[in-house]
Amino acid sequence: MSVEISASMVKELRERTSSGMMECKRALVEANGDMELAIENMRKAGLAKADKKSNTIAAEGIIGVKVSECGKHVAIVDVNCQTDFVAKAEDFVGFVNSVAHALLNNDGIENEEQLLAMPLEDGITVDEIRRGLISKLGENIVIRRFEKYKTDGGTACYLHGTKIGVIVELAANDAELGKDVAMHIAASKPTCVSEDQVSPELIEKEKEIFIAQQEEKMKGKPADIVEKMVAGRVNKFLAEVTLNGQAFIKDDKITVGKLAESKGNKVIRFSRFEVGEGIEKKEEDFAAEVMAQVNAVK
């Protein structure tokens, strides 16, 4: 005997699963009105759909950042999807913010496996919600990377739109300095904080490139002059790639390192995430994105 599926039952299932009305009604019909069985079946279907999408390139998405009220903890997460269309979807944005917030408030999350097992709303894990979103939005969704700093000093974060995010750890708490440094990092892309963090192999490679480029100019010059030319190029290179050596974007008469020093502070570390960096993107036009969404909900 079939059970009549009421509007209130569909409403409850929508609230509990964040799925579409027709999908909820269909699930309830198939489960003969059994709410828990309908939820279980929808989760299984979501898992199957998520597995099918797992090999699809996800090079769009957004960055989420959160800092604690005390300024001692800060977290950043890079969550990817396939199209910018989905990256702007309310459900996707809400998921990213929830993951960033939970990461900020959970200690001991050190790898992807632990992050995916981390509980969000109502004890449902990050991975369960992620897979549900894949089923709902019709695209692969990947938590590509994350970072969290917990310190006795200070932290700061900066989000440029939704595509570039930065977190910073300082020796001492200074919200204004932290924000300025984070904004600088977003714009200038340093690779590390200080010269001692640049690998000797990278420096040697830079020397080789410079010598090859300046071979004609160096011919016939004394060895000590050549050495000074190479040293000058290395120093310039180190100033370009290190945060402390870069000219501050708000005042190019001072380096970031000197700026922090003038305030009795220093930068300990930073992380800069930019959506899609290092990923080979598949070119799709807007019309194709829209059709992908239309077909996903059929």
C-alpha cells in the first residue's frame, strides 16, 4: 500500500538534505514515505554521482579565510569546482565558509583525510556534504588545500574578491600591520619570508641564467668584476622573491621587512592561495556552462 506524500514531508526532506523539491518528492515516493530511508537513498545516490565526477578537472572555485576574535588563530581553504557559475552559487559559497569556520575551530586537522571527516552542521561530515553538493550542483567539487596557523603572537588574513586569499603569522599581534602585509602578499606574490628560506639550488640556477644572458658583456672582464655582477643579480633576485626584501606596495621607499621591524615586529610565515594556480584549465564558454547546469538538473 502506497503512502500519500504530503507537501510537509517534501518540505522536511528539503530542509534536511538541501535538495530540490522534485528530487525530494521522488525519493519519498521510492521510499514509500519513509523519511530516513529516503535520506539514506539520496545519500547513496549522491555518493555514486560524486564518484563519477571525481576524475573531472575542477579548476574554478573560491578561497575561504577565517580569523579568530582573539587574533591567535587563522585558517584558509581552497575549494574547487568546474565552472565559475557554480563557484558563485549560494550553496557552494556557504559550504566553503562552513569548512573554513570549522577548520578554524577544530584542532588536530593536519591532512585531507582528517578534514573530510571533520563534522559540520548536525554532525554531518565535510565529505558527506561535499558529495551531496556534487549531486545537487552537477559538478566535481574538491577541497584542494588548506592551512591553519595557531600562535602566541598574532595572525591576519586578507581575501581579494573570492579568488586570492592570504593568511599571515606575526611575532606579535598587530591587526593593522597584519592586514597591510597580507594585502601586499596578495598583490606581490613573494615565495618565502626571508633569504635564508631560498634554496641554494634556486640561487645557483639564477646565477647560471644570469651568466648565460650576460655572456657577451662579461667577456674580458676581471674575475672580481664578474663576481660583483653576479652577486648584484643574486641580491636583486632575492629582493624580488622574498617578502622581507620586497618594496612595500603602499610605500616603495621601505621594504616589508623594514616596515615590520619599525613596528617592533616580524613576519613568521604566510600562505597565499589563488584559485586555479598550477591547474591546467579546460576552456569552456558561458553558454556551455549554462547548458551544463541545465542538463545536471534534468
